[in-house]
Amino acid sequence: MSHLFPTYSRWEIEPEITGGSMMIDKNGKSYLDFTSGIGVCNLGHRPKNVEEAVLKQLNQYWHVSNLFQDSTQETAAKMLAEASGLDRVFFANSGAEANEAAIKLARKATGKTKIITFKDSFHGRTFAAMSATGQDKIKHGFGPMLETFVYVPYNDIEAIKKEIGNDAAAVMIEVIQGEGGIHVGNKEFLLVVQELCKQYGALLIIDEIQTGIGRTGKPFAFQHFDLDPDLITSAKGLGSGFPIGAVIGKEKLAPYFGTGSHGSTFGGNPVSIAAAIATMETIFKKEFLDEVVDKSEFFFKQLHNLKHLSTILEIRGLGLMAGIECTIPVTTLLAKLQNIGLIALPAGEKVIRLLPPLTVSKAQLENGVNMIKEILEKETFTHNEDERLVKY
């Protein structure tokens, strides 16, 4: 009997050792990992510079609390501010915590409570973050959600125009919906959302938990769309696997997060901060991001070569964040991919989500796409054969 709550549907894989884009399980089987720990290990598994930074910090101190001065937090905050174009940072432990903090700050700064989010969005599983999420399946059984959240269709300009008004504290949005199926925001739509926020005095909050820290070839995905957010939330790739989250905001919001207004015992833990600094030192370099863009172009070219397969409805994404929408549920497909050595993720019922490390090689990208092709070709043949037999 397990002593763990059964909250996860776990795969039949237990890692033994990882490195770069590869994982070896307890049975000695090797896998090409296109999950990056669900968008966390952007520098691959166990990047040397992050490991060295963490070990150095471990030999100094692990935890003292936020009652003490910490110049490393200041360094990490400055890096985030400069990369995003914003000004102030609060460190948390996760993406959900970062979103909770952003929600609190938006309500306090505006004096309003209504927050608009989008259908199929995902913002976390703590109570406010769950309430912000536009997916009913994660709310089942938990009773009434916070009533001040409303949800409108994504990429629908008329819908957001009808919903927003002077009572809105904020609009909270992912410029690419990750868990919701890798839906990329339309630039016109995103710019209209921004203009409406300005018109009605609402804050624009961009959830960059999965899309940030180089995932799309820029420090943050909103930078592809000429947006100017009031708040950004970050986590996942920020710490290369060490728990950390961050709210990044404009200077005008600083007075609303004064002493005692918010806090976190472990937020900005020195070990996680060391990992974050080492991560950003690599990812935020122009030459590194240029390589991500180059790999992305190669990756999507390979993926689009699969579009002729009848099991594929659409391929979408940006940078090294891709979704393959299929005509059938992907659970079985993902299991078959694991059997031949590729680990990928679902995003909803019928989307294969691919989040390879940003350090992945082109050869590994090509190998991964070929494995997907192998499985989908077999599935296409089986599906066509089944249809033929039924017709016969």
C-alpha cells in the first residue's frame, strides 16, 4: 500500500539518472525527454553551471529567512526586471504562488475584485489560482470557487469587449495557453486586451509560468507581441528544477506590496535563488536565445512534415513549445512513444505537448519527431484499416 495520496496518474518509469535531454530509468532504458520536467528543465537535466552554483550556496547557508538582507535576491530580481522591462520582484516557491500574489496585488492596487481570465486557461491549483483557471475539470468536488473570476473565450475580441468594464481589477492571460492545448494568442486580440485594460483601469497580468525564461526564443513570450504588462508571473524554467516563483511588476505597484502585505517563509530561498541566477546568466544571453530560435525553425519544419498524417488535425506553438492536435485521445499514443524511447506530455485530451530542453540538439529534435512519425504512421494505418473493415 502506498502512503502517498493518489493525486497523480504516474507513468511506469522511475528515473535512475538524467543528463541534458536524456533520462535513464531504473531498468536501464534510455529516453529522449521532451517534457523538460513540464517546462522546468529549460537548460536540460543537471546543467553544470547551475549545479556548481547550488553546491557553492549549500556550502554557505541553506536558509535564514527573509528577515535578513540578501544581495543574491537583489541580483536575481534585477536580472528579471531587466529581461522583462519591469521594475519590482516578489519571490515565491511556485507558479501557483506567484499567481496568487499577482491576484492579491491587483485587487489591492485597484480596489476592485473582478478578474477576467479565459476558457481553457490554467493558472494553478491553489484556491485563487484554481478559481482563475478556465477549466472545470480541476475544480470538481471543491465547492464554490471565488465568485469574482469570469471567463471568456480565448482569441475572441468581441467577447472580451462585452465583459470588461470599470469594475475589472485585472485581465489575467497566457499568451500561449499551455495546459489548455498550446493555443497561441492572436496578436490583434492580445493588443486589444491590453488597450481595454488601459481604457478601464484594469491591470494586465501575463502568466509566463510555462512560456517564460527563454522557452519561445525570447526571455518572455509576451515580447513577441509588443505587449506592456503591469504584472508578469514566472516559475518553472526559472530555477532549473529548484522550487521558485516570481511576480514581476511595474514600479507604480510597489506601494501596494509594502511591509507585512504579503510574504513567504521559503520564497527566495538562497539555494533556489542561486539556481535561478545561474539559469538566467545562460538563457538571457542573446546568442543562446538566437540558438533557440534557430532550433525552433528546424523543429517546426520537421513537425510540419507530419501534417499529411490523417491522425493529425493541427500543429501549433512557438519556440520550443509545440502541440500536435490529434483526431484521437493521446494517452495511448504517449504510452507507445515511451515504449520506443520518447517522453512527451498531454495538453488536454487530444494534444501531444512537446517541451524539449532549450539545449536540445537538432539531431535529438529530428530523432524525436521521427519517433512521433513512427507511432502516428502505425496509428494512421490501424485507424484506416479499422474504417475499411467497418465499411466492408
